[in-house]
Amino acid sequence: MTKTKITIVPTSKETIIKFEADRFLTNHNSFEFNNIDEAKHSPLAQQMFYLPFVKKVYIASNFIAIERYNIIEWADVQDDVAKQIEDYLSNDGVIVNEDSKKPKSAVTVYAESTPNPSVLKFVCNKALVPNIYEFTSIEEAKSSPLATELFQFPFVKNVFMEKNFISITKFDIIEWQEITLQLREFIKSYIENDKTILNDDAPQQLNKTEKAIEQKYEALDDTSKSIVNILEQYVKPAVASDGGNIEFRSYDEQTKKVEVLLQGACSGCPSSTFTLKNGIETMLKDMLNDNSITVNAING
């Protein structure tokens, strides 16, 4: 019996809601069911169709999305549905039978340069991980078979994973033009063969479940919460496009010092100091109306 936590996530369409799990549900495949007959290979989807308001069920890597008919509002039933899914998964209920797997879909992986000359970003057309994961050594990478295999390459120094890309930091012993094709083909083949990217228990082991992230946020003081929200809305999308991440670590109310962790392409990047001092620090001072704030960055 594997205890599974479900988090309710609204979508831009009011008739559709996502039930996000703290573990992977499928082996990076997606399935869509329009009625109970189509769902014959998915006992979980069939169970959902027994609910009279369920119109469509979509099962992806780490969530179940359900579209409802207009006979009810989600607010009236979403907690009960989440509990039903949670109980089903926690009792090791079958999600999708293997014989319903779709034919292997085409996987594309392309390499993008980043502002950090030591880091290259490999972007995939499939979702890879449900959250941000960074591994700085093969010992740290035990929860990720893919990261563990990447560290077998003698030139790989750091592996950073986001939703649909992997940023790799290399040692200076070799140039990118000598290894880019090799890494791209390795990652592409690994994903095409449906090999495990993250172990199912990785979110729990690394404290990356939605519940853990929410609890960590709720424990913060109001100023720290404001800083986290500013980073999430104005900073993270930009640095993610460059293959990195900036994670809030702490805020000292006495010294007004903000500490952040640089990950992926941001870590050790020559332009990071400039970006932080002239970008994030200025933004925080302006948006929090406090010119005493300073930012200290730690390389991941």
C-alpha cells in the first residue's frame, strides 16, 4: 500500500479540474477517455465515469484531469472526488493497463545555449518531471536513474531538471561542440525507451511533494511570502527560459538580507551577480518599498 496525496488544482476552464498526485501515475504517457467504454483499459477512469457528472477523464504523468457536465459545480464535489482518487491510488489500484499503452510517440530533444557558457539546456517535447530537481553529484542522484546515468559521463558536473528540460553543467575539460550531439542522442533515446527519469518515491524523499512545498510556504512570515511570490511571478519564468532557477532560501527581518539559491544555468553564471544586484534586488526594493533590502546569492 503506497500512500498517495492528491492536490486539487483549478484550470483556466471552469468545467475542468486537475487532481495532482505526489508521484508519477503513468510512465510518461497520456490517456484521454470520453466515456466508460473508451476507458475499458483504465479501471481508475472507469470508476470516475460512475460519477454522474463526469464528462471526460484525462490521465497524464502525475495528474488526473476531469471535465464535468454542468449539472453541478466543482466546489460541491471536488473534495469528495479527490478523496476517492486518493483512496484508490493509496490502495494500489490499477491506473491504466499496459495493453492500452499508445504507440511510442515521437520524441524530440534540442540543445539551447544559456548565458552560462558551462551550461547547455536540452529541451524535450514531453513532460519530464513534475517539479524542479537539481543533482550536484552521483551520490545526490540516487532518486533519479536518468541523472545517475548522466553522471557516468566524465564531463558532467551538474544535472538540473525542470518540467520539460534538462540543464547540464560540464567540467572545463571539454568543449560543447565535442559532446552536445552525444548528450542529445543519449537523452532522446532514454526518453523514447520509457526508462525511469525519477523514482516514484523521489518527491517524498526530496521533500518535493505539493504538500511539503505548501507547508514550507505557509510557515514563512508575510514579507518572505511576498518575496517568494515576486520571484515566482517576475523572476523564475525568465531564468527558466535560460535553463536555470532562483530559489528563495531565507529573509532576515533585522538585517533585511534576502538569501537565494542559484540553480542550473544560474549557478556560477558570470552574469548572475549583475542580474541579482541590478535586477532582483532593485525589484524587491521597489515592490516591497524598502531600500534596505539586499540580496545574497548562493551557487547550488
